[in-house]
Amino acid sequence: MVVQLLAFHITDYAQQFLGLAAAFALFTRRKALRDIGRGVFSFGLVLQGLAMIEGSSVPIADSPITNAIMQALSQSPLVLVLLGILLAAVFVSSIAAIGIVMALAAGGALPLEAALAVTVGANIGTTLMPLVTALNRGSVVGRRLGFIYVGTRLAGGVLALALLNPLAVLLTRLLPNPSTQVALAHLGFNLILAIVFVPIANPLADFVTRLLPEPEAEKKLSSRYLDPNALTLPSVALGQAMREILRIADLAVEMLQLSILAFEDGAKDLPKQIGVLDDQLDDLETAIKHYLIQLNDELLTEEQSLRKLTLLHMSTELEAIGDIVDRQLMRLARRKRRKQIAFSQQEWKNIVTYHREVLGLLQQTLTGLAAQDLTIAEEVLSQRQWLNEIKREIYLGHLQQISSGDPVSLNASSIHLEMFNAMSRIVSHTFSIACAVQGQL
């Protein structure tokens, strides 16, 4: 649609857009109007940039050398397509590339068929940067979308090249202005792609999903020990569920270990990795619950019924720990990176210290769980007051630093305090597991 605006010479009003937007942003007190002003100002800058490109293209279009080159290239549509791809890649925008094509066509330097070929190339070239981004940093879904984006444009480009001559004849009959003809061709190309491919979006998605399956690390983690045939033997079934809970415990420990690294520079992929681990933990926890509720209570002894409740309780607590790491700590890590927040040396030292204590407590608790060692569970519970004192000392020290007027980033302070609250909740769930090991629900 922006290309259509270019055809109507909206770039002639770029400076008026900038002036109007500046007035909105500077002279109004209403936030909504200021936001509108900023948006219009940004659009005005885009128009101004396109106007500069369009203006600088006029001398090129008027040059006899350009005219001779373009007339020669007009006999090689594939070369013109490659030129369009190159222009779109250089400008990282098909709009800028097509703006140049429109200027060349309007100046007579580019025949209509050649202009259409370059336009097709620009529409293909605009897919390169999203594809490179998806391949380098994207998820498997992003890579699939990148290939679909390139594939659909390539398919449309091949068809358009085959019909260049009829298209040029049709556009010449419809519109007299060459730049308007190019703009209409660009709009029609994209509309036809949408009309053709939107109805087959689901089959296309299925095809690309088969072509690019999920990596093993992102696949759903299935239970290993939950044997349905053991449900008639309660003691065996409870033992199988316990073995699966220990797998959940390993996932929870791994997530907590990685969580502190997500707050360091250069660790932007860790939240995604932890999200995958949390999904696996949730899958196992759901499988354990489904397995245990299938046990016939009439076949269970009183001790086995208590054991069943204990296992359900422990799996729920471990799942809650995973959720805290994924939904709270990783949310804070993303916020820290997004806002480019840096902790002071003392803040980071306090966070690392408390995280180390929480991680050690969880590992000790799960050791007691695996060994069913009541002594270890008792040692864990005896640390409750000591850990509360550590948190209280760090918490009050941080508040005193803020109240004393020391230079402290309020954004960093907010994340700092929220991290301690989240880790404190993990401590509470850990103590709850230790109590369950002792048989206290």
C-alpha cells in the first residue's frame, strides 16, 4: 500500500508530515496525541527517506548511460530479477527498491517489461533478511515461516516472469503512467499471492512441518517408567511413579542451574531453552498425575494411599518450581535484556549468593527424596530460619541503599527484589517437598 502512495507522490508531503507530527509531539499534553504524533513523525521520516531516494534516482534515470544499460538488460529478464533481488537486499526493503524502479520507469530509462521483472525480483529479495534471521536465531517455527515466505514469493515470481509480456500489455491499456503501472503490478502480485496461498495455509503448514520437524530437544518428553500393566500391582506402580518423579526433579534442578546464567550478557537463548525444559517437565508431571489417579483406591492399603498422595504432592511442587523459573525468573531475564539493565556489583553478588543457597537446598532435598532419607530431610528443614535471615539481611541492605540516596537504578532494583521473591517461593516449595519426604502433608 505504501508503494501505491508513492505512485501518488505522497513523498512530496514528507516535510509537512514531519512538521505536523512535531507539533503534535511537542505542543500537546495528551499522551494519546503525543503517541500519534510520534507515529506520524516516524512515517514522515520514512517518506523523507523515500523522497531522497526518488530524488537521487532522477539524474540516474536521465543519464544516457543508464538508458543504454537498461535497454540492453531489458532483453535478459533473469538478470533484471537478480537486480531487483540485489536492490531489495541492499535497501532491506522492497519499497525502496520499487521506488527506484518507478523513478527509472517514469524517466523512460526502463521499459515496462523490464520494470516488472525488477519489481518481481524486489518482491523476492525482501524475503532474504527474514530468512537469514530465522536461520540464525529463529525457532523451528520461525524457520518454517521463513521457507514458506521465500517459497511462495518464488512461486509467484516464476509465474509472473512467464506472463511478463501479457501483463505489460494489460497494464499499458489500463494506465498511461509507467510508475503507476509498476505500483499496480506490485499490489496485484501480492494480492494474488494472498488469494492463492491463504486457502491452502493448513496443507502448506503441514508440508513444511514434515520438511522441517522439531529437533529432538524440543519434542515432547514421554514417560519412561509408567507401565500401565503395573496398575494392578500398587506397590510396583507407586515405585514406577517415584522413578518418574526423580526425572522431573532432574529437570527442575537443571532449570534452576541455568536460570542464573540467563541474566548474564550473551545468554539470550537460555530463556527459550528453559522454556523447552519446562514444557518437558509439565508433560511428565501430567503423565504422572494421570497414571496415579488410575490406581484403584480399593486395592491400596492405608500406607499406599498416603504414598499416592505424597507422590502427587511432590510432583505438583516440582512443577510449581519449574513454573517459577520459566514464568517469573525468565520473564525478569528478558526484561533485563530488553531494557539493557545492569546490576551493580553488590546487587549481582547478593543475587548469586542467594541463588547458590537455593540451588544447594533443592539439590539436598532431592537427594533425600531419592534415598528416602529422613535425616537429610530434617537437615533441610533446619535451614529454614537461616535462609530467611540471609534473605532478610540482603533485602534490608538493598532497601537501605535505596533510602540512603546512593545511585541505584530503580529498574535494576525492581528486578533484584522480584528475583529474591521468586527464589524465596522456590525455597517454600522445596521445604514442602522435604516435609513430604518425612511423611508430613
